[in-house]
Amino acid sequence: MTSTVQILMSLCLSIVLSPSFESLVQAQMTKKRCMSQPNVSKKVDKVIHECQEEIKMSLIEDAIRVFKEDWHDRKKRSVDDEEGVPHPTVVSHEDKWIAGCLMQCVYRKNNAIDKNGWPTLDGLVNLYTDGVSEQGYFMATLRGVDRCLKGTSMKYKVKRNDVADNFEQCGVAFDVFDCISDMITEYCSDQPSHEFH
């Protein structure tokens, strides 16, 4: 006579070995990606007002400087800056500069830049992964930040030993933020062909 334990074991094995169980496990595994929310939005909310005030002052100072500058030289520099790696986010140069300056301020207030004003790998990874315990998210963010920093550094010809000027810092910060955001979104949307490699 078959014992109750043997019947239960047989039933469990048939469930575990069935194709529908495998698809259920796959569905559960894919749902676990990016379940915990990073604290980055809280950190941004905490400092954004201060950053907005700093940007207002910077805009006024920049407007005065631009007014005094030869417009032709500025336009030529802007065209030269855009050569190289095309960027997927289409925004006006002014909007990109303002958003980049806000991000540079957020990065600075969260210890994600070095003494010369350049974003750092450790600082950005800490900012974007704070509050997340998922190892896959952490590793994807680490790879994404590294890739974004390298690409942006090449685009802007960043020399880490040189102090970045405000205009340059804002452009770098915008492109780094935009790139990292795209990479994290791709990872969290569970598109394996687009994961960070």
C-alpha cells in the first residue's frame, strides 16, 4: 500500500516537473527585478530647491557672460560640442544645460563628484543604488555607470585632473544622467537583449 508521504511526493514531483510550473517559476523570477525602489528620488527631492536657486544665479551670471561674449565663438563651440556620440534625448541646448546644471548640483550635494567637478563611479553608484538590495540591480547599475562615464568622458574629452568649467560640468552631468537613466530603465524593463554588458 502506498503511503500518504509517497503520494504527496509523487504529486509534488509531477507539479515541479510540469511545463506550466517552469513557466510559473520564470514569471516569478522576471517579476522580481527592480522590486525595491532606490532612494535616489528622495535624495533629489531633498536638495532640488537649493539646486534650483543655485541654477537661477548661475543662469544670471551666464547670461551676463554670454552677452559680453562674441556670439559667433559661442555658436561654433556649441556645434563642436555636439559632434561625436549622438545622444538619444532631444532637448534644446538651453534646456539640456539647465537640466544638466540641476543634476550637477544634485550630484555634488550627494558626494557623487570629485574635487574637480567630474562625476565619479563610486558616488554615482551609491546615489543610484541607495536603498536597493537586489544584487542584479546593483551590478547592472555599476556596469551602466561605468559605461556612461566612459562614453561621456570620451565625448567631452574629459581630463580628470583638470577642473571642469560650469558649462562643461552641466553638459557632462546631463549626458551621464540621461545615459544612466536609460540603462536602468532597460534593465528594469527586463529586456535581456539590452542589458548592460
